[in-house]
Amino acid sequence: MRRIAIINQKGGVGKTTTAVNLSAALADCAQRVLLIDLDPQAHATLHMGVAADAQRPNVYDVLVGETPLADAVQQSSEYLSIVGSHIDLAAVEVELAGVVGRETILRDRLAAIEQQIDYVLIDCPPSLGVLTLNALAAVDEVLLPMQPHFLALHGMSKLLETIDLVAKRINPRLRLSGVVYCMYDAGTRLAAEVTRDVDEFFAQSRGARTPWADVQTFQTRVRRNIRLAEAPSFGQSIFAYAPDSNGAEDYRSLANELRAVAGTT
């Protein structure tokens, strides 16, 4: 089972869009995919057409209560399922404040369903609190979606510090495996400059003893596409909403590229 956290503490860079549509693209390849929505805003949950309903088990109950992860899973299609989120998740930081081992609760819950899933993708909140720490402790890989804009580079060093800290103290298998450029406009000089700067930064880390020493910048660029922006309001992935769009083509290509890269063994 490949376990991947999709994370960026800056909002509006295509994080949830990538989590949902990459999950759907992998499922279309007959891979058994579980998407876990760890963001209290529940955008991935709504994007999948699932109600953010406290009446049925969700990821809050898994982290705070004794609910097994399997009981919170909702089937979306033959190969794709989701553990939904709810606004109650915003209180997890306080409710788990005195709990020993609170950073590894999700990892322990995932162990019970490991044999049933090929890919677990976790949509992380745009913050570096206990929810994100749970995700980083539970996965082997981190996927970083970035908008090719200079502001998107701001704070990246803080994220890398967090990944490095978690790798040293909690999860030695953790690595940053890939960078995905979203909302990409190949016709602008800015996109080319930011892409070059990021590539140069990571090139300098090759061979170093860091979790991002072997990071890959995916060749697939997720182009700016209005269909990707429209799909969430219909509770559908881009493949259900506009299967012939550029957005569907790009996420299908990204899924193929991800599958070609071996996960942590």
C-alpha cells in the first residue's frame, strides 16, 4: 500500500483538487484508492459528492473516538472510497492536547486496513498542526502541489523543516517524493522562472541526507482549466464532470507518472 500525503500550507494552490482528481485517476486504473479528508473545511468530502454529516462516522470519530477506520469509509465507486471530514475536526488540536502518542493515531488506524487498499491519499489542512503531523506520521510519501507563483515559494522552507523533523523523530520512512505544478500557464515567463528556481533548489539537495534528496518534479503540468474549478460544485471528479477536458487529461497523465515511480519499500 502506498501512503501519500498531499500538503501545502498555502491555500489556493490546487491541493484538494489534486487530492480528489488524482485519487479518481488512480481508481480509473483499477487501483483500490482510499482518500482521507483531514481538512476541517471538508472540501475534498464535498468535492466527492459526500455530505459533511456528523450523523455518520467521519475522520473526527476515528481520531478522537474509538471508531475503526473501516467504519468511516464511504464507497464512491468500485475502486474509490473516502473517509470524510467535518467541521468538528477543527477541535482536534484541543481535544487531543493531553493524549500520549496523538501524532500517530491515524497511522495505527490505517494498519487495520492495509491489505485492502493499494493507495491511500490524504488531503491535509493548510496548516502544520496535529492533523498534518498525523498525516506525516502515517504516510511514506509527501506530494507537494505548487502554483508557479513567487508567493507559493514563501513558507516552503518551513514545510521542509517540518517534514525533516517528523522524519527524524516520528517516521524515518518519510520522504518528499514529488512536486506538482498546478494552475500552470506555460505562456508566462513567471511560470518558467518559478519552475526553474524550484528545480535548482532541489537539484542542490541531490545526494544530501534529507527527506527531499530524491524528490521528483513531475513532468505533467496541471494547466489552468475552468472545468477543474466547476467540478466541485457538482460533487464530481473531473473525470465524471468533464472527462474530455484538459484537466482530466492532465490528472490522468499525473496518475500514470505517479504509478511509474516506485513507492517506498
